[in-house]
Amino acid sequence: PYVQDPITFLHLDQLLPAEINSRRAQLRANLETNLAPFVAEWYEKAESPGILAEKFRSLGITGLSDEKYGCKKISLMEKSLILYELARIDCSLATFYVVMFSLTAHTIEELGTEEQKVKYLPKLCNLDMIGCWGLTEPDFGSDASALETTATPVKGGYVLNGVKRWIGNAILSDIMIIFARNITTNHVEGFIVNSKSNGVSVENIQRKLALRIVQNGNIFLKDVFVPANERLGKGHTFATGANEILEHSRMNIAWLAAGLIAGIYENSIKYIRERVQFRAPLASFQLNQEKLVRILAIYQAVFLMGWRVTNLLKQGKANVAQASLVKGWCTLVGREAAKLGRELMGGNGILIDNYVMKALVDMEVIYTYEGTYDICALIAGRAATGVTAFKPGY
Ligand code: FAD
């Protein structure tokens, strides 16, 4: 006997509600049949297949935190485990899900007016409509709260001008959540922009070496008119708007790290048990065992942190410092796990079918997006010390 699935080592599955855990097992089987066989080809071709929405729909994994607006209920823990299982197959698939449900639909659910919820949520949560979430700009990444896209109040609405960068799903999207600075209040606010509006154009970012199934784009907004009723109803400052959404979403990213590490462990253990060198399986060498055990230990810690912070969020007790600590640290140690897995497989570790190299480059992105490790550390550090380290350098 040996430990094939790292969740069983400390019996972490026993921390999950039984029903959710059994649906997770079913989802894993379905993903392995319906999506896993296609991932390598999609990744190599860097394409988001049109059938992805249909696949997600048929897997029954789309919905909102409550049964409302014609959407199925997917609890916070269940959503976390969906992300975990998707990332275990491929991190791009999980990222597509994050953009749709942790960012776009969640923003409208949390900050939208009743009219916006009725208009968009049924379509978004059934994936009949694709959305994207535009905060980052070419000159404002970590420093997102200083963004320069403007929203100028005019008769009947606002006119948006600016450029967004790196926006996931941009080219596929029907609607865009765009964060812009209201020139009257000087605050960053969110707007729902119809992607077909005059003045909106998208340029896909080509030649990415990671998260290749997700399409990321630059969005150009030139005198784009947005009707007043498409301004988000709540969250009219950076802290109460975009940042609130990131707090929730960062916790989800810890689950992406956990799913990736599960995949790294499973592929590595299989490989080192089968591969023979010096007339002995790689698994029998002490150095290899130590590396594998390090991946196993990292997995336990990441899963437990994700589980704890998800429960805190469910109880309404989570804050942005906790979310940042967990997101930042889980992706930091996730990088180490990915490198160890790659190492354990020697040269074969760089092949796409062996998972670990793809996991390594994808881990680099989740270490960076939604607040880099450094920014997450500074947010957690500010909470821990009571002193801010976000100081201007010039
Ligand atoms: P920079 O901010 O330029 O940072 C460069 C380096 O400097 C980093 O290591 C950073 O940690 C460090 N640094 C910066 N400031 C400080 C400081 N004060 N102290 C210490 N170190 C610092 N954005 C969206 O809005 N929507 C999306 O859908 C989206 N998807 C993405 C998908 C991908 C594949 C990628 C790569 C990015 C995506 N992003 C998205 C953008 C992402 O959130 C930013 O890339 C990220 O916040 C970092 O910004 P930056 O790349 O401009 O790096």
C-alpha cells in the first residue's frame, strides 16, 4: 500500500461535509473523463475551446452562493472544492471558473443593484453570458488603487476612457466589469460595460508561456458611454468595491494552489514508483522520498489553511489580511512543491503529459495575479505589525 491521494494522509477529507465530499468524488471522475483528455492539446494550442462553457454546465458546477435569480446554490466550501478539482486537472480551467464566478458574477451578486442582478446573474451563472473583470492597467498592477481609467459623468450615465491589461476572458466576454476613477468623486468605482459598446476594443495577449488555455487581453476604452443604471450599486471606493471582491477571490486562489499540489503529488508518486534507476525504483532512494514528503507536507498545510479561511469567510469573520496571508503563502510554497515534482521526474518532468512543468509555470501566475506574493505579504505584515510598509520609493 502507498498514499496515492494526498488528502488521505491526514484524512483531510473528513473535514469536509459528507455530501460535498461525495459530490467532489463524482466531479473528479467526470473531469477525468470529460476534460482531462483534452487539456494537453488545448494548452499546446493556447485555445479556450468554445465547448468549455457547455462542459461546465453539463458538469453541474455553475451557480451562486445561494439559490436565487434562477441560479443553483453552490456553497462556499463546495465552490472551493470545485476550484480544487479543476486545478488538479488544469489551472487554466480553474482560472476560467474564478473569472466567471469569483470575480464577475460575485461582483454583481455583492455590489450590483437589484435590476443588475435580475438582468445578468441568471445568464452568467448558467454561462449563457461570459464576463470578465478589469482592474489592472498597463501602468497600475500592484498599485491598482491608483488606476487611471476615468469615468466622466455625463447626461444619462458615464463616459469611460482608459486601457486595461491582462484581463482574463476579455476576448470571449459579453460583459466587462470595469473599474474606473469617477472624476467627480476621485474614487474607483465599478461599471458593467457591454463588450459590444462603441469604443470598446480587445487585443488578445499572445505567446504566453503559462495558463495557456485562458485568454488574457488588453481592453481599450475610448469614449465608451455607460448608462447610469450600469454603474454598480454599491462599493463606490476602491476599498469597499474592488478590494472587497479580491478578498473573497484570494481565498479561492489558495484552493487553486491546493489542487495543483495534489496533481503534482499524484503524478510524482506514480512516476517514482514506476521508474527504475540503478536497478531500484526512484521511490526507494532516500533523497527522493524526502522530496516527495516535502510535497506531501506542503499539501497538508495548504489544504488546512484554505479550509480554515473558507470557514472563517462562511462565518463572516474573514478579512483581507487573512485572505492575503493565505493566498500569498500557499502560492509561495506551491512553487516549491512544483519544482520538487519537476525534479523527481528528471528530464521527463518537462513533458506536458507529466503535469509537473505545466503546474510549475501555472503556479508562477497564481503567485502573481490577484495581488502578488509581495503585496499579499505587505497586507498581512501591516495587520501583524500595525505599521504600513507601502511607502513611496522616490
Ligand atoms: P508590478 O505591480 O509591476 O510588480 C512587479 C514586481 O514588483 C512584483 O514582484 C511585485 O510583487 C513587486 N512590487 C510591486 N510593488 C511593490 C511594493 N510596494 N513592495 C514590494 N514589492 C512590490 N488583472 C485583472 O484585473 N483581471 C484579470 O482577469 C487578470 N488576470 C491575469 C491573468 C494573468 C495570466 C496575469 C499574468 C495577470 C492577470 N491580472 C489580471 C493582473 C495581475 O493581477 C497583475 O499582474 C498583478 O497584480 C501584478 O501586477 P504587475 O504585473 O503590474 O506587476
